Amino acid sequence: MSDRPPLFFYTRHAADMLVERKIEAAWVERTVTQPDSLEPDPKRPGVMRAFCATPERDGRILRVAYVLSDDTVRV
């Protein structure tokens, strides 16, 4: 990613999951920009999976699948 912060776009599914699972967008964005680990999705070419411990949830690991295009992150 470049020096400027990326623009995040949430699909309808991602937005629904944030509400259903009570996940804050800030946690998702932190996971993508500062992951503890990162790997390509094994079944979807071009999709990355970022993992990060979430202190707000007792250190549980948040997994975020996303596609990076220029400076836009589609979650």
C-alpha cells in the first residue's frame, strides 16, 4: 500500500457481517493495514486474507478477506 491511507469499500455481505457479529469497521481496517499475518486465499485468486488479534474482543483473531486495487480495499 502507498503512504496515504487506503479507501475501504464494504460489500453488502461484509457490511451485514459487521452488524451481525458486532465488528467495528476500525478493527477491520486495522487488520488490513497492520496484520499479524497475511496469506492469499487458497480458493479465490487475487483475494488476500489478513489476520489480527483484536484487543477489544479479548485478543480473538479477526480474519478479513479483501481485494486490493490501487489504493482501494474491497472487503
